[in-house]
Amino acid sequence: MGIATTIRRFLDTHGVPYDIVPHPYTNTSYGSAKAAHVSPDRVAKGVLLKKDDDYLLAVVPASRKLDLSWLIIEVEHDLELAGEDELAEIFFDCAYGAVPAVGPAYGLDTLVENCLRAQPELYFEAGDHEELVHIKELDYETLLGNVRYLSFTHFPDAAEARVRPVFD
């Protein structure tokens, strides 16, 4: 499938340099990080949330979990995870579940986990399950424009870490 048309157009329109990192097929951003030999702390994962009759994209590192209850407190509004049909509708040119971490490309308000700013470079789904977009973090901030950076994640607990597949 390759990079989604919307993502390619968005990157090119903004003149942001990027490259594509291929990897074996995976179902998760964490798996994509390991398959591409990239730190999961540097892979930005998009999570589509529903806010009333609208949507927003939360961007978190693949190494962490979204803390929805904390995010609800931060934004002072009820939020819930979007459903499968909604994912397919919003990210119409992406493979199911390959949510890119560039909400503005799809007209979405976007919230980004603050810890991603500490990374010199970031990777995010290209719209399929076999490629990541690689970009400098400062270029990512420029690309996203006026989005909010908040702290709304936590590391998986020990029980989750034991069942999570480990890739070398």
C-alpha cells in the first residue's frame, strides 16, 4: 500500500523533509518500532478519540499507554475511544488500525504527549502496517502547527509488560 496519499500530500505541501522506513508487517506501533529497530519512545502513535459529535487525535509514544481519565481532566471534557467504523471513515486512505500521528492532515484537533518533545527524531505510521515516516522532532512540531502538548500517558504496568511480545 505504501504511504497514504493524504500524508504524502501534507508532508510535501509543508516542505518537511522525511524518509520512509520499511519494516515487516506488524499490528501495533510497538511492534512496528521493534520491527524497524527503532526505540518505541520515538514512535508516535495516533489514538482517535470522540468528543461529543467531533473527533480529536491523541498522539502518544508507542512505549506508553494513554491515560484517558487523566486526559479528560486535562481537557475538561468527556472523551471516549472512537469505534472501528469511525477509524475507517476518518483515515479513509489508511489500512485499518494504521493511524498516522498527523491529525491536522485529516482535519483533526490534535493533542500530543509532551514527552515526545524530548526525542530528537520521531517515527509514525505511514498509513499501512509496513512503513514508518521518519522525521526530525522539530520538523514534526512545525508540521503540526498550533497543537496542544500535555502529559497524559503512563508506562504499562508490570503485568502488561510480561505479556507484551518482545522483539530483538
